[in-house]
Amino acid sequence: MEAALGRRLDTGGPAAPAQPRRIVGQGAAALAAGMGVGRFAYTPTLPLMHAQAGLPPQLDALRHRFAHHLGPLPSRVHTIRGGN
């Protein structure tokens, strides 16, 4: 756009120093915001969606057990085996 206005673009100088902590912080904040929206927007509607899909109530308990108890298992095994 600056070139269209008749201004010279500076392309020969060194790039601005990267700020990795700032970028990571912004990414973490965006991820937290997205997860927060998903948690509080979709969780109350989950029983309704299950009922409309015709899923039995027992499946809710199984899903809950799996998600909260077995979900972190692969991460724990990876850590125990010396993963980074």
C-alpha cells in the first residue's frame, strides 16, 4: 500500500528482533480464550445434543470417566519414559 502512495519501501535493513516470549504469551492467551468459550458455551448443551442423537445416558458416564481419568494417560506414559 505504501508503494501505491509513492513511498519507498525499506526492504534492505535487518528484520526486527523476534520477541518469542510475547508471541508465546499471546498464543497462550488466545488458546485459553478459545478453550474457555468452548467449555462454557458447549458444555451446557451436551446433554441436549446426546438426547437428540439418541445416545443412551450410560454413554455420558462412560465418556466422563474416559475423559477425566484415562485422557491424560498417554501424556503421563510419555513423561515417564523420558519424553520431552
